[in-house]
Amino acid sequence: MSCSTLLDIATLAEYWLGTLDAEEEESVEEHLFACEECGMRLDWAIALAEELSAVTREGALLTVVSETFLKRAEEQGLRVRQYAPPAGGSVQCTVTAQDDLLVGRLVANLDAAKKVDLSLCDPDGVEHFRLCDIPFEPAASSVLWQQSITFAKAAPTSTMVARLIDVDESGSESLLGEYTFCHTRTLPGPSAW
């Protein structure tokens, strides 16, 4: 069982989401009816997407989310703790045992941005983590960054700097905004590190 025209995961995901044009969708559908291997790959892609969605809803991932995601989470009764420091500014923040999701609203002008990275740094500006080419709406006024609630609940009192960076075709970077989060640990017990 070896498919000579194996459908890639991106195409299968677009098919599942219904974002292919009619001609592409018909072609993929015909292939799926005839190809057991690609049908199994589609099942795998759907299962993976569902698992990632569940982990995101649990607040365990560091990721970028949408307004729709936040609205749906609140409608489902999840407690969303949200902070919105001004660009160039800082905010005091914490989490409680009752919080389900932790979101930073990073306000920036995204009109001209082509590719945006989210960089997480220590107070000295040393980058510790970067989410590359994050999803964003150019017309939106902010990026919604979900920090892992599991991480935040175990974190000691500390400061983290988030940076939105526009990366052009040549790889040159320009700062869209910098946001400082001054986390105070309020949960009892020792921190995780």
C-alpha cells in the first residue's frame, strides 16, 4: 500500500477545514475515496488537530489564540485571566488556582507587517523562546498570546518581556512592540524552579 501521489498534511488540513476551492476539494475527495493511505493520513491529521485543540483549551500550551477562541472559552465557563500592558509599558500580573487560561493582549500596529514573531525574553533582553511566523490579522490591533497556565501557576515571582517583531523577506527585524509582565506568585507551595 504505497500512494504515488501522497497528499501532504497541509492539503488534508485545508480539506478538513473546508478552505480549498471547489476544484481542489473535488480532486482531494476523489483521491481520498480511492486511497486508503491518504484516508488514514486524514484521520491522523484530524485526531492531531483535536488533541491540540483540547490541550489549548486546557491552557497548557504557549500559543497565539483568536478573539473567537477567547469568547468560546468564556462561553464554556472557563475563567480567563487577561493582561494588556501598553506597548513599551509593563503590567503587574498573577494567576490563581481558579484560573483556566492566561492571556496577554499585545497591542500593536500590524497593518504593514508581513511575518510576525513573538519573542520571550528575560528582563536583560536575553531571548529564551521565540514563536516564529505567528498567526495575526493585519487589521487587528493586537495579538492574543496564551501563556501556559500550568507554567504560570508553578512560576516564581519573576519578570518576562514579550516582543512582537516584524520580520521582512530579507530576515531583517523591526520591533512592533515590547511588553513587560511582572508576575507575582500568589499560590502556596514552592515554585517549580
